[in-house]
Amino acid sequence: MFTGLSAFPLTPIPGNGSIDEQAYGRLVRRLATAGVDSIGALGSTGSYAYLTRPERARAARIAVEHADGVPVIVGIGALRTRHVLEAAEDAQNAGAAGVLLAPVSYQPLTDDDVFGLFEDVTASLSVPLVVYDNPRTTRFTFTDELYARLGRLPNVASIKIPGVPADPAAARARIEHLRHLCPPR
């Protein structure tokens, strides 16, 4: 499920501040029709951080309903662990095939803080989790050691890493190094 092309649609929010459900459904349906391997709903481009819990839950349901069987991975990042757990519950209830979690915080986080968040979240999941490493957005940089620790948690299925080196050989070497750090699953 976490291979190939994963498309991350915008969440249309017109001037009234509510999700344009019809437009969002059309975006998701177009991606499914185009043949993507998965759809990443409520990622950074999906404006997850600006939506209320009911809006996020509704967006997850819309994405799953319009994906025509294409696996939907729903972003669950939030400032508070309790809100992350609520978003995970809502995503699972919507039928998400997986969840995507970025560590979000106003204060600088340590590796132990981030590990604790993922440990808490994976303990209550029934679907796979994608670790979302997005330092430009979160201002947190994952270490290789943290990747390895997270890779051993239950339900961690994939790590969405930031850009790799432009040189193809260096990029392959970086990816192989990360694969070696994490369990084969």
C-alpha cells in the first residue's frame, strides 16, 4: 500500500471557512481515476492544522468515499497527543487504510518527545502508520537513530522522508541506509 505514487490533494476551503465537500470529492475522485497508488488526505497541502475535529473527520470520510477503492492515508498531526488520538480514531472510523503522523509542536521537541508521541499513537491503531518527516513544516529533524526506534513500533509501516540527494547514486545509498535501519516490514 505504501509504494508507488501517493497523491496529496488540497482541501478546498472557500471564503466561508468550511470545506467545499463537492470540490474535495471531485479532487479525490480525479486522483483515483488517474490511477494513483494511494491518496494522502489531510497532509500539509490538505490544511489539516487549520481544521476542527469535525471538519477533519468529515474530510477523511469524503476522501474514503470518493477514492473508489484506492487506499487513503489520513493525516492525524495535531498539537496535543489527545487530539492526535482523536484524529486517528476518526480516520480509522472513516475507513482509512492508514494514517500519516507529523510531530507538531510550538516548542522544540526532542527525539524522546517524538518517540513518546508515536509510541502512544501506535498503541491504539488498527491501521498502518506512516511517519511524516517534514522538517520545513514541523521544524523537527528526525535522526537516523529515531527512524530506527520508530521502525520497531507496532503498526509503523513506512517513513515519508524529506528530499534525498540529487545524485542518483547518493539517493540510492541514503534510501538503502534507511532501509537497513528499519525492520523489513
